[in-house]
Amino acid sequence: MIELHEKIDVPRPVREAFDYVKDFRTTQEWDATASAAEKLSAGPVEVGTRFRVTCDMPVGSVDLLYTVTHLEQDKSIELHGSCRLFEVNDVIHFSSSSAGTHIDYRATFNFHVPLGPTVAALRKGMEKMGYESVQGLKTALEDNYPAPTVSASNARADRWVLPGVARFSRRGYTLGKRHWNPMSAWMGDKHAVITGATSGLGLATARSLAERGAALTLVIRNESRAQDLVNTLQRETGNPNISVEIADLSLMSEVQRLVERLLRTGRPIDVLVNNAGALFNERAETAEGLEQSFALLLLSPYRLTLGVKPLLQAAPQARVINVVSGGMYTQPLKVRWLQAREQNYSGSVAYARCKRALMVLSEQWADAWKDENIVVNAMHPGWADTPGVESALPGFHRITRRILRSPEEGADTIVWLAVATEAAKVTGALFLDREPRTTHLLSKTEDDAQEREALQPYLDSISVTAPRKGRATRSAGSSKRVAAAG
């Protein structure tokens, strides 16, 4: 038997420290020996919850299957782990201290085979491992990381088109993950509004923030899916604080009604994620007479964000996260092009132009609101394997499916921008894999000052007609919406 015993004090309330540690997936953030961790049980962490943690230890790489055997909220948690080499019991106690929280961590290892004369060397190695791991936990809970900067390798990639684009694949995510800081910020007192949360990036974001304890308002289009969505997320995460608002965000009348409903609640918004989107293969106009890509991808987040700004101002420090796309790298900002015309219509080009404009809005809002405690950033998810990509770009999906990121990998930077303390130290940037990245890979797309100046006045000038019957009017042939919000 080998017993490890470490104690630390951290400047965090007990509730926050406890909630971070009890989800043993966080071990891969603070334990240098843990290379991967996953939760095997749905619902809240409670007695019987199971985890798998892959560890590189002095005895070799092992997959530890952990089960929570005791849990007393804000006081203690005990887990039993087993692998092919040993059994381990982890006992972690939490108590208030002058610093904030005192954590007492004990781990008792019982090996399946006699250790003989190797026990002394093994004990020394494991004691070192235990000390370094708990010190990693201390650093994670201190949560004192500098403002994010671009790494040298990504800065080099951003200077060239092909290396920069290559980082959009799963490989870019894997490379970036090696250097990420833990995310221990507590979300139990935060309220997040997420648009387009039924599938893909939006659903992955909602699930992750719900697991971290945030209260969620999910904006979706399809009312018939609302209750199933709430039930599924509550069952998977154990978070009861999930509600749904129904709105077709391609219709400005529905955006306005959504804004009015949110304002009536008076509930501050700590995080607003403008994620709803679609790539339309054929041009069509909404029932209000607007080109549908422009309406959904640009005018909708513009009006929604400005409409709920009072609720953002009411939060201690609000964060607006605009989901853009790597496709914007192909397009400059041209205000007169934002409502795509029927002649030579391309859904991917219309999509990219609106995302370029949304990036510019992110920069403008960040500059205008920097003294109002509202942080505004944009992100792009890289190439993620979502239902929208598969439906809208089947050829691209077929060619790249082996290197596409999962929805969770694509959404990771959204979650990081919503949660991480250091993410609020930068505003007006574009992020990929938790690093600020260039907004232009091609000189021909660089912004013209007059176009930037004209953007918001143009959006303010848009008037809409009363909605006509039917969801959209066709401009040419049949129109098909893919990857639509909700």
C-alpha cells in the first residue's frame, strides 16, 4: 500500500472549489499525469457517478475507472478507482480557511501484485506525482492566467494561407489543446442566452455550460423540439435551470418580440452567444422581404444584441460571443453586397460576406462598449462535423470528414470565451482554439474604412414589411434551408 497526502489553500469560496473538483473530468486540466478524462454517467455528479481517467504513471499508462462512493456537498467527496495494476481510494475534504478554501487530499493505492524491493522507489515517484498534481489543482483554482496571446506557431501559420487554413482541421485543435489553461471559473451564478441551440455547435455549447452550472435560455425555431431539448439537457447534465424561447430569427418581427420578452424578465445576461445560422443553397427572401442569409446571419444578431444591451449592461461583466466562419477569409466587407442578389447567387459567398460583416460588428461593438463592462469577441470553430456542414456542403464533407472536428471540439472556444477568466481580458478579437487570430489571410479582403463606417448606418436603415404568409419566397427555383437555427 502507498498513501499520498497533500494539503493546499486556495483563494476561492468552498462552493466554487468543490464544484470544480467533484467533476473528475477536470483532472486532465490540473493533473499532469492525466491525459484524458470522461464522465461515463449521465446526470449530476452524485454517489454512483462513474469516470474514466487515462493516466501516465510511474507504473505505466493506465485507464482508471472511478466511481463516486461518497459525496457531501461542499464538504467531501470520495472516489474508488480501479485499473489492471491497482485499486485507489481518493478522499478529498473541503473547509473554509482564511485564504478561502482548505483542501485535504488523500489517495491510497493497493497494488494487485507484491512490489518487493521496488516499493521505495515507486513510493518516491508517486509522492512526487501527487505533490505536482495537487499543486496543479492549486494553480487551476487560483485562476490567475494572463490575457491570451497568439502562439508563435499560429502567428507563423496566419501569415500564410495554406498553413492557416490547415489549422481549421482537427489537427489544429489537437495542437492547441496541449497548451491550454484550466477553466475553473464558476458559472453557477451566470445566465447565458444561446441562439441556434438545437444541434451542432449550439447544442454542444449549451451542454457544456449546463454542466458547469450556468442558467440557460436557449433560443430555437422549432417549438415541437423545445421540451425534448430541455428534458435531454437536464437529464444529461443534472441542471434544472434551462428554459427555451421560440423565435424564427430570420424574421425581424420575431427578433423584436424575443427582445421584448427578455427585457420584461429584467434578468441580466452574462453571456450572449450569437450562433444561429444557415447556409442557403438557393436565394430566397423571408416573409418580410429580406434576403434570407442577410436576415438570419447578420441583421438578426445585430438587432438582438442591441435590443438586449440593457440586460448585458446589468451583468457584472457581460460577454458577447459572435460565431463567424473561416469562410469570411475569402470576402471583403462590401455593404452593397450584404443582401445577395439573384444574379450569380452563391450560398457560400453570401454566408461568408455576412460573417465578415459580423466580425466587423464585433470589433466596432468592442470599441464602443469597452467602458461599459461588455466584452465582445468573435470566434470561428474551424471545420466541424455538424449537421449543417453535411447538408449544406456535401462535397466538402465527403472529402474532409476524416479531419473534421467534432461539434464539441468546434464549440470549445465558444465555451472558453464564455467561461475563462482570462478570456474577458481581451475584447474585439477573433479566436480559434482559444487564441486570438488574424482576421484576414488575404490582403484583398482587408477592410475599407468607408465600408466599415457605412455598416451600422446601413443596418439601422433596414425596414421590413409585414410578414407574408409562408416562410419564405423563392427568387429562383426552389429554396432549401439547411442547418437552420433551431
